[in-house]
Amino acid sequence: MARAEIIVDLDAVRDNAAVLRQRVDRPLMAVVKADAYGHGLLPCARASLAGGADMLGVAVLDEALLLREGGITAPILAWLGGPGEALTRAIETDVELSVSALWGLAEIQAAAREVGRPARIHLKADTGLSRGGATPTDWPDLVDATVKARASGEIDPVALWSHFVYADAPGHHTVDGQVAVFAEAVDIAESAGLRGLGKHLANSAATLTRPDTWLDMVRPGIACYGLDPLGGDPASHGLRPAMTVRAEVALVKRVPRGTGVSYGHAYVTDRETGLALVPIGYAEGVPRNATNVGPVWVGGSRRRVSGRVCMDQFVVDIGDDDVRAGDEVLLWGPGTQGEPTAQDWADALDTIHYELVTRIGGRMIRRYVGGDA
Ligand SMILES: *Cc1c(COP(=O)(O)O)cnc(C)c1O
């Protein structure tokens, strides 16, 4: 047992991929960016592939190269790069690249020429998110340039794609609007000669709620880790949260009524009570605004962070319960023992579970269970 650790259930990651893959019955790109949303890049990539994922998605090229160095041979798409990236390395290792602008296409083509083999690219349309992708105004030029580049043999366009603004509100008008803008972008590409390419749009929310957006492949991220992008119960989709965050009580003490707790005395005891010291803090990614609101499971019941979250520690008012140094504290987990979930934390802190699972870490160790752990 460790002072503080993140337990990742690789069987849950594998099973979630299998549930999603079966549901959509078409290729699935498991998104493993940001260290697999804080769950561990390589083990989660392997578990997702074991569950039937056909491809992996990452944001930046370094993540793709780490996957290759880790022996992952599945197709990988990396979609976020600036000028001057290690593109020859990407092409040599069969990493597929997203293209949103003419300069990006030119850089990839130059790198492909240097390597001596074609680069596989996914042309990205900006259908309304105003993040990556070419706007409807810029799209026809990007398509024409791609058709020319393909003729050189240096560029192999394999897919057309885009990303949703607000699929976590499935009935939101932007979803239909983006589907329509994407259909126009596809028409333009096909008229210009880019036919038979794969098309993909759906993140987790769309994978769970909008079959009309599944097209030729889906790209779920958060759902692979068992969290519901719609803020509901993941079990209703057959998903299981993979992450448990646990620590061990470092110290317990009795204090009188009126005792101020932690920096600024943001919590004051309203009776004689017990306090338990938990040895993780914002350096581990416990948000400082969990002060007085973050739910924790200690000694068989749910309590709250009492007073400020410090860099290395926080305190929990345990009342008169028999909690001892060394006892387990759960911040979040699948919820099966009554412990809070990452969704409960998100609700208490007015954020999303994506942010919580991705930022937790620091000095905590990560321990894998299940899979080939
Ligand atoms: C992060 C990301 C995804 C996955 O999103 P989830 O909401 O976690 O399913 C898919 N596509 C792109 C472009 C992304 O950036």
C-alpha cells in the first residue's frame, strides 16, 4: 500500500472499448491524448486495442512517437502540430497527420519527399468549433492543394474529419449545423476528386447519443475511461470508471469546538471532533477550490475536505468516528463502495471530470490492475 496512489483498472479500459466498439459496429479510434486522460498512455493504449479499438488518437506528435517507442503498431492519428514539427519522424513511423492549412500540407509534403514515402493525412474541416480545421472559406483551396499533392505521390489523403462544439448537449442546434457543414465539405472534396476517404466526426458524446454522426469511424476519449460525457451514470451506457484515487490518513487528532483548520481557517469546527490529515494536495492535482466542498470517503462514509487544500495535504473532519492513521481515503473511484465518483467531484467543483482525471498525479504513483498489469 502506498501513501497516495492512482489505481487504473485496465480491464475496465478494455471492456469500455469493447462496449463502444460493439455499439457502433464500425472502426473505433480510442483517444489516448494527455497520458490517456491521466490514466497512463501505453497501458491504456494496449488495453483499448485489446478491447477492439482499431486505431489510436492523440493530440501532439510526441504522444504518437511515445506510442511507437512503446511498441504500438496500430494506426495512430496525431492532430495538433505547429510549424517545424518532427514530421519526417512521424512519416517514418507511420503516424497519420491532420492537415488544417496549406502550410501544414506543404510541410508534410516536403517531409514525405525527404523520407521517400507518402504521408497519410486526415483533412480537417472547421465546421463551427473555430479551433483546428479549415473554415468553409479556406476549405476549397486546401482540397485543391491536396489533390495536387496526391498527384505527386507524396501525400496520401485517407480521411476527412471535424470535431463537435457541443455534442454533450445532443439536441443542441450546433450538432445538426455541423453535420450539415461537414456534408458540404465532403461534397466539395468529392467533387474535386477526393473520393472514398474515411469520414469521422464523433467524440464520446456523439458516440453515445448520435448514431447519425458515426460515419466511417468514431473517436471517443473520455468514454474509454468509463466516464459519461453527458454527466450521467456511465453504467447506463455499459461503461465502468477506470480510475480510483486513494491515499492513507497520515495523522488523526481530537480538537475542541471552535478550532480553525488549515490555512486561513476557512473551516472552523462546530463541536469537539476528530480531524484526519490526508497527505495529498494541489501538487498532486487536488484542486485548491475543493476547499470545504471536495467529497471524500474515509472510514466508511462520505465527508468533505475541511478547510483549504494545501500544496501537500488537506484535512477532513471525521466527527467521532474511529478513523486511524493508515486508514484508506478515497477521493474518487467507480462508486461501487459508496465512494464519490469523478462526476461527484466535477459537480462539487463546478468543472468537468475530464479536467480532474487529467490533472491528478504529481507525486502520486500510478498502479495498474487487470489487463497485463
Ligand atoms: C479530445 C478529442 C476527442 C475525444 O473527446 P471526448 O469528449 O473525450 O470523447 C475526439 N476528437 C478530438 C479532435 C479531440 O480533441
